[in-house]
Amino acid sequence: MSRILYLHQHFSTPAGATATRSHAFARALAQAGHAVTLACGQWQGAVTGLSGPFRRGARQGRVAGFEVVEWAIPCGNAMGEAARIAAFLRYAIRATRLARRPGWDLIIASSTPLTVALPALLARGTPFLFEIRDPWPELPAAMGLRRPLMLRGMERLARAACRDAAAVVALTEGMGETALKRGTPAARLHIIGQGCDLDLFGPQIRAFRPDAAGPGEMLAVYAGAHGRANGLHHLLEVASLLQAERRIRLLLVGEGSEKPALMAEAAARGLRNLTFLDPMPKPELARLLAGSQVGLLCLAPVPEFAEWTAPNKLMDYLAAGRPVLSNVPGEAARLLAAGGCGETHAAAQAMADALSRLSAQPTQREAMGLAARRLAERRHDRRLLAARFVATVEGMLA
């Protein structure tokens, strides 16, 4: 039995309102017979599965067959930059102390934030797997970060992590290319994409429609962060173009730094066909998607997003069997086109026209939804991806 330390600051069980990839992978490692300890902070919207008081800033317990260490280090998208950086560094310090304890056979460092690589690099003598879920510093730079010293520091850290890791797991081919450029040998690189939870989402789920939804309205759901990177002003423009339809409602579910401004703009424009909802635990989101008809994928028009992002919300839509309308080019667009389960429209008018068409053609909408579920089952079942992750880890241990 191998002892594995899994570092992911933003860990959550499916009871939370955020991504659950590390939960699924840690559980699969535990089921394969490994002793897994996962160390996390307190990410906004996450539910770690632990309860009870913190002692000396920490609490610990068993979750889904593995050990969870949770530190009282709050963090979230709504926080300011300085507060988030402080949270990243506090986590890195505590994780380093844990990583340098003797007895670990392997460390898994799952980024973001990139600072999670620090404990793995400082735990001398223990091999580590570096997982790239968002490429830094590429994405912060693309979003307008203009701090040369900070960007150079992130570049040095990313280069060291990619070069020294015994294995690198990337979520997309584009992320994998950034690792190769930083010195990861091709034999150490593994592409393991985002996965779908087919038990949590799907046709077996009891449907829910919010009070704001009219009985004859087609519901189009965006579920995710409301930050600058998400470009949700695009969806407000789509809603404005559809005001005269009276049969389509956009639902924006989530939280983030831009949400107050988005709500103020929607009110100023009199968008009666758009509703904001609070973040939902995954089981509640599954019910909302079961009661809705379309999933919406939206990001700011940043070219780097095309190949360097892997939106978790897209997997939820596919698992729920919902057609997807997106403004994201690149890998996501190719996936939707090849699967026959969605369309990509960069212009707000084109997306509004697509929503209007799907509202008037329920047969086409249902066919696209069935294709989405088939794609989720065939290529993105998280259980299959977790098995690949376990095989990668066991290959390193061997």
C-alpha cells in the first residue's frame, strides 16, 4: 500500500457547488488500495465533507475512503487579488510542512493555484505528479495581469514544476503543449480531460424549475463563476436581443466579483427574461438542468481560452443530456460540433437566433440532448478517466 499526499486547495465533494475532479480521483486511488491524504483549504462554494471545530486552524477526517485535512484558509473568486494571493501562500506554507514529513511515496499537486507546486518541489526526495488544470502564467497574462516580477516568478515556478515532476497531467492538448515547452519529457506527459458524473446528472434526475420560470418558457442555464474571465455581459446582450420572444428565459447560476455589476446592468436594461440564482450544490444543479432545456457556455473573448481552458460546466451539461450553446472557440467548439450536441456562436445576435430556433424546434433540441448524453457516456465518463489517472499514478509508483 502506497502513501499518497494529494494537494488541492479548492477540493470539494459533490455536495458543493464547485468542481469535484479531485474528489473522484482521490476516491478511485483509495479504492485501488492506496492510503490517500488530501489537503485543502476552504474554497467558496466547496463542501469538504468535514464538520466540527477547527483546532489550530485545521480539522481532519475520513471522506469517501480517504483522509481529508482541511485548513481554515478561506478563498474565493469574489476576494480581491491581494487577499487571494495571501490565501494561496498560506496554503503553500502549511502544505509544505505536511509534504516534508517522512513517509510519503508520492505527492500529487493539482493546480490552480500554481503555488500548489511549491510544497511538491520543496519535499526533497519524494516524487510528485503535477496536474495542470489552468496554465499559469499564460491565463493571468492573457487576462491583463501587468506585474512583470509576478509573471516572471510564476514562469520560473511553472518551469520548475514541469521540468522536475515525475509525471505531468494536463486537461487539454493545449495545456500539455505548455508543459512540453517548459521541459516536461513527452514520455512523462499524460492528457486526461474533464469528466462527466453520469450518476449525479442525467435523465434519471427529478426536474426542478425555479419560481421565476414561466410554464411555457424554454430555460437556458449558465452555471459557473461570474468573474471577468467569464464574459457574462455577452449573455446580457443575448437576453436583450430576446426580450420580444416571451418564451425564453436565461438563468445565470453562481457567484463572483462581477455579479453585482451584472445584476445592476440587467436591472438598468430592464431584462425581464434573465434571472440570477445563487450558487447551487451539484445535486440541486442537476435537478435544475433536468428541468431546463439548454446549457450555456460563455467566456470572455480572449484567444488563449480556446485551447487552454477545460470548463467543468460543459461536462455537467453533457451529462445532463442538454444541448449546449457556446461562444468559446477551439477545443470546446470542436467537441460540440463532432458530437452533434451543440453550436458555437461568437456574436450575441447569432446566439440569440440559435436560442430562438431551439425554442421553436423541440425535436431538434431533444436530438441534440440525446447526442450530448451519448458523448458523455462514450468519451467523458469520469470513472474511465479516474481509472486512467490511477494507472498513471501506479505506473509512477512502480
